[in-house]
Amino acid sequence: MTGHAFRTVNARGAAPMIFICDHASNRVPPEIGDLGIDAAEMQRHIAWDIGAAAVTEILAQRFDAPALFATVSRLVIDCNRNWGDPGLMPEISDGTPIPANRGIGAAEQKRRWDVYHRAYHAAIDAAIEAKLEAGQRPTIVAIHSMTPAMKGVLRPWQIAMCAHEERGLNDRVLAELRRNAGIVVGDNEPYNLDPREDFSIPHHAMRRGLPHLQVEFRQDEIDSPAGQARWAAIFATAIQAALAESR
Ligand SMILES: [Zn+2]
């Protein structure tokens, strides 16, 4: 199913899981026109999570679970930020000024929130409601990717789990990931899950008391189909083992 601000894969997937990919796309909707930055910048991590959508699709098929993807660049609106967050419609991102977001008016801010952010999150809400009505308690899994270097500092972690206070499932997945010899796994590095910054998992999973995971794959590991398949398999194996333990 395709919407203006989101798309859904495997909507009828039977597993008690829902995958979400907030930064799946670098698309700028035609009504926005142009953000005023080079086309090359729109290919960078500032515009989207490189490789994350492909990994999410593989996971949705493997688990037979629905997956929802925002289809608007996070430079238009960051679907993992709340209303009022300065990063919601960033004026500058990793050193790149975003001219179209400078001095953006209240009406356009509200329009972007309603048309893109709310529509995407309403679709996630509906998917969760459908699972609850079917008697399932879905695990919400948020898939992100991170740039290999930030502000000149290289990141050693190939995959990183992001957690807040509820660490049960997160820690079981971490332990399973660490069984893979030679893989560098981040635990709340470089990012944690912060309800003051992150929107999606706090809003959809923590608020409802649903089990959840948030993961970051390093972009250079998932920038090819082979890498996407490899890392989706590594993560899926860890999730399956972690969920089996918790039953
Ligand atoms: Zn992301």
C-alpha cells in the first residue's frame, strides 16, 4: 500500500511484530519543490538512512511482519522527532544549511506535520491497533542506519542497539549479537533511545507498554544488497533467539 507520506510492506504479515523505518526515503515531495541544497547532499545520510529501507524489507519478509516506511526525507520533516524539536525541520544538518527550512512559517510547519508526520504515525497506530485487536502484543522494531563517521570521528560499531530504561529484550538481543565473533556491537553508542529526542518508539511502544527494539546499522555495512542481506540475517537471528528465550 502506498500513501503520500508512507508505504506499507506485508501489511497482513501474521507475526506479532511491526517494523518501522522513519528515515527510509530521501524523497522531497513535489509540493515542497526544492530544499535549496545540492542534489549530492540529498544522497548523504543527512537526507535519509542509507540502506535502512532495504534491511527493513528483508526483515519484514523473513518474520512475516508488517513494515511501515516514511516516504519523505527527514530534511523535510524528521518523523522521529516531536513537535517543537529543533531537529524536526532542521535549518542545518551535519554542517549543511537547509535554506528551505530557514524561517519556515507556522502554516508550512503545521502542514508538514499534518500531511507527512501525522499520516505516517497514524498508519503505524492503525497497524498496532490491528495487531491488538487480533489478540497479539506486537514487538515494535525501529530500524535506522548511521553514518560511519561524525564530525571527523570514525565509528567502530557495525551495529548498535539503542535502549532507554526497559532493557529486557534489548539486552537479550545484544547478548545474541555478541555471539558473532569479530562484530563490533554498540550498546547505547553512539546513540541511546531518548524519549526527549526520539519520537517513534516512545510514542508507539513505550506509551503502550509494548516490547520494542531500536537498532542502528552502520551505513557502509548495508550499502549493497549483499551487505543488506548479511546484516538483516545477523539481526534476525539475534531477535529470534532473544524472543525464544523470553517465551
Ligand atoms: Zn534514522
